[in-house]
Amino acid sequence: MTWTESPWTPAEVALLHASRRENIGPHGVPMEQALDPDNAGKFVVKAQRDFAQQAVNATRAEYETKYKHDDPASLMYRAELAADD
């Protein structure tokens, strides 16, 4: 018998389920509010840097340059927070 470990942590699964219950869009706003014409022009957007995604992007570029994979889109990257030493 083989078991495959989920790439999702229990906290990530809980967050996904919560977002689906609330129908939260990728921008963090409930879709009901996001699509309401009465809310047009009322949203304030603040940019935040996703440092984990920044590291993934850098690693992806490095792998594509260094290893020249035939199918780089098939590679999956997972960011983990390094332990403080």
C-alpha cells in the first residue's frame, strides 16, 4: 500500500475551505462585493510583496537557465520558511 502525502498543510486546507465558503476572490474581497456596481471606484488597493513567490520566481528562472528542461511548466516549486539559526 502506498500513501501520498498532501502538498497542502492542514492550515492551508482550512484557509481554502474558508475562502470557498465566503466566495473570496483572488484579491481578498468577497465576490458579492467585488461585482456590485455600487462599489465601483470604492476599493483601495495596497500592494504587498509576496516574498515566498519572489523566491519561487527566482528559483524557477535559475532552473530554466541552468538545466534547460524540455518541459519547465511541469516543474512544481514549494516555498518553505527557513529556520532561524
